[in-house]
Amino acid sequence: MDQPLFKLDNVSFKQGKTPVLRGLDLVIRKGEKIAVIGPSGAGKTTLLKLLIDRCSVPYALVPQQYGLVSQLSLLHNIYMGQLDQRSFWSNLRTLVWPSVGVRDQINPLITQLGLVGLANKATGNLSGGQQQRAAIGRALFRDAALLFADEPVSAVDSTQAVELLDLMFRSRETVILVIHSVELALEKADRVLGLKQGQLFFDLKSTEVTSDHLARLYAP
């Protein structure tokens, strides 16, 4: 069996003197599609950051705050997914005048994201949902089989959320995402991690998660 991507053995994490994650035992392997759910303040984003810090393979990230350059176009922001994977001169040329080849690479992704006609528009002038899709596009343009995402569909409607999650899960071998929607987590992920008060409350296949699990996870 392949070595796991991540293996946590009784791992805890503090912010200052405040415990955020406590005694986590977790193994994640290539090819898994994982959703992390739980009440606010459970440590979901902290767990994602901890995994990123321990990551030893190329990865892409959809951050909760998007991390776009607002003055640059949608096309340029998506291109930034490969900024460190291309030469300085290629990046400079693309900043000044994107080639036909670059546009041909990015335009199909723009179409998949539902952002047709916005390639040359500054991301600072896009709506919140459009900016979120731009951040997803940048991550998917990156050459990496592993995708991390922190609430990647929080700013779009339910139909768009389903389409975007389908795109992310279809496009990448391994996906680990934090998501607010329990319904989407159960529908789209293969495996669901329930966090509560910094502890792993359950780690189950999505088909094994019951209403009782969820009721106890979100109970005060």
C-alpha cells in the first residue's frame, strides 16, 4: 500500500495558550475526497492549515479570503496558479500581454467556472461569488494533484455550489475541503471528518454518517 499523504498521531495544536486541536489521530491517502464539517470554532480551518504545513507534495489551495490581486484581470489571477511553475520571462510577458496560447489554456476553465466574458475584467470589480470562482480557477489551473479548499462555495448559490464541487472533485485526484453545508459534504465527498471542540468527533464514509451523528456533532 502507498505511503499515506498525511499521518497524524495524537497531534495537538495551540494558538498561544489556547488549545485548538486536541489528540488527533488521522490518516489520509491519495485519491480520497474528504469534507471537514463541524460547528463554528471547532478547529476546521486550523486542521486544514496544519495539513498544509505538513504537506510534502505539490498542492493547490482555495483560501477562505480568496487572495486575489484586485487590480489584475480574472485571466491574470487564474494564471497566477502557475506563477511559480513558469519562468520569470514567461510571467512578465503574460503580465504585459497574455499570449494566445495562455488564453487558450485558461479560457476553457473560465467557461467551466461560469465566468464567460469576464476574462479581462479586474477581479476587484467582480461580485463576491465571481471572486470566489476566480480563486477556484486559480487553484485548478495549478499543476497539482492535491487540492485544499476552505469554504470554497460559501458565496455562490446552491446550483453553482454543486457544479463547482463537481468540477473540483473531478479535476483533482485528492481533495480536502472545509465546508459549512452538511448536505453538500455528504453528497459530494467520499469521507467526512466531523470536528467538535478541536477533537475528531467522527471519521466516516459519507454513506455511514447518520442524523444521530450530526445531531450530536452540532449539539451545544
